Amino acid sequence: MPNIKPISDLRNYTEVLKEVQINRPVYLTRDGRGAYAIVDVEELDKMKATIQLLTKLEEGEQSAREKGWLSADEVETALGL
């Protein structure tokens, strides 16, 4: 179950920060609507790495669609294997 709190709870920010864990962000609301999320730095780094990987995979797939796919033998030859 998501941990949702009004932004006014940040008056006692140390208590709010104690609740932040990996895979368990704290969501803050403003005027009853979602406004912010507080996540663990390790989790943020993983999310950034995931986005970067997915971006590179998409670039590779786009390149393959435009220029054609390589066979396994072609890849091994290009890598010198």
C-alpha cells in the first residue's frame, strides 16, 4: 500500500524521512493531489540506470530497423570473436 502524506507533514521531516525505504517511497500531496515523491537515493540511481539502458536499447532497435539486423556471425566477427 502506498505511503501517502500531506505535504504539511514535512514540518516534522525527520519522521517522514524515516519512512522512506528502497521500493517504498513516500508520496506527498498538495491540496489533496499528488505533488511529490521522496525516494531512497539507491532506488533513484537504479531508476536512472534503467531509463538509460532502455534509451540505449531503443536507439539500437531503431538503428536495426533503419540499417538492418546483424546475424550472430556478423556480431562475432565485428567483435573479433
